[in-house]
Amino acid sequence: DIQMTQSPSSLSASVGDRVTITCRASQGIRNNLVWYQQKAGRAPNLLIIDASTLRSGVPPRFSGSGSGTDFALTISSLQPEDVATYYCQNFDGAPPYTFGQGTKVEIK
Amino acid sequence: EVQIVDSGGGLAQPGGSLRLSCVASGFTFSRYWMSWVRQAPGKGLEWVANIKEDGTEKNYVDSVKGRFTLSRDNAKNSVYLQMNSLGAEDTALYYCTRGRGWVDYWGQGTVVTVSS
């Protein structure tokens, strides 16, 4: 199975800061990666597909990059409503379609 | 509007069984793979299983193979997850979702607790 490793596991930043979360796959997955945002007590929400395509309705301060084994989710200007846990997920090839362990983002 | 409603969770004894159900609306159900994702208390997300549009292909994470069985009824816009031989490690919030690998819509989740 492909292992997905996110870092950091948590971060605290100020409103307006640029925040970057990384996700590394244990083998190449081309651009077959998505990002989700999960706010406390809620189901996850899909943010980015195919590593870098923003889902309709997602604020443009979110962006994704990467291909192969190394990926990143960037929030260009952190807002209070971005407090959440963020997950990457691989969907390359055969299942299981593993998730990263999550990155909890808080406001300093 | 896409809606997915999960149900069927509850308390099960170790070694027991539960059947989760999911009813979807707002899209052509028979054209989509459906999946289940679970989240243990305070933990991250785990992909569990998926089922093809016509039910002819099903895939499971290794930890549930042989114990969980997915099925669907396209006439009822429904997916079912039969869970047998439950163990404490299956305690989680189970989400029914739309999609094969990545998923774009989620149910509200149904809680499964395995305890004696």
C-alpha cells in the first residue's frame, strides 16, 4: 500500500500568514492527489483535486502543487475560518486510497 | 442538491454485526462509484471500501477484507455495508461518500461503537 506522510502534524500561525502543509507519498502517484479540509465536528470538505485544481467555490487563497511523491497545500493568507485539520489522499492506481495523518491548523 | 444520509450505526458486541445504510439523492446514483470512509475517535481518516456503479466491482482495505461486505441497490439509491466479526478497532464514525477514490460529497456519518 502507498503510505502518505504529512508534515507538520500541527501548526499555529497568525491571521494573514502564508501557511504550507506538505504531503509525501511512499511511491510516485503522478498527480493523483486530493486535499480535504475538516472542521471540528463536521464531515471533510474537498478542496483540491489532481494535486492543483481548486474545486469550485473554494477560496483562491488555497492552492496545491506537486507531482510524483511530493505535494503541498498552501494557504496564502490564513483566515480565522481556515482553522481545521487538513488531509491529503492518494487515489493512484488500485485501492486502498490512503490518507495522510492530517495537519491541524490553528490561529496563534 | 446532493444529499447523502447515513444510518445504521450503534453499539455492537465484539464479534457481532451491524449493517450500515446510505441513501443518496440529488444526482444520478447509478452513474457513480460509492465509498465508505471511517474515522476513529480523535484520529484521522481511513478509506474502507468502494463499490462500482453497477455493483460488479468492490474493493476493501485489508483490515476489513472477509469481514465487511458492500452492496448497493440502484433502484433505491442506496448502499449497504454489512460489517461482521466486529472488533474494537472498528469503532469509528463511518461516512458514506460519493466517488471511487477521492470523494466529493459526504454523508453526516454514523457512529459504530464496538464494546462489551
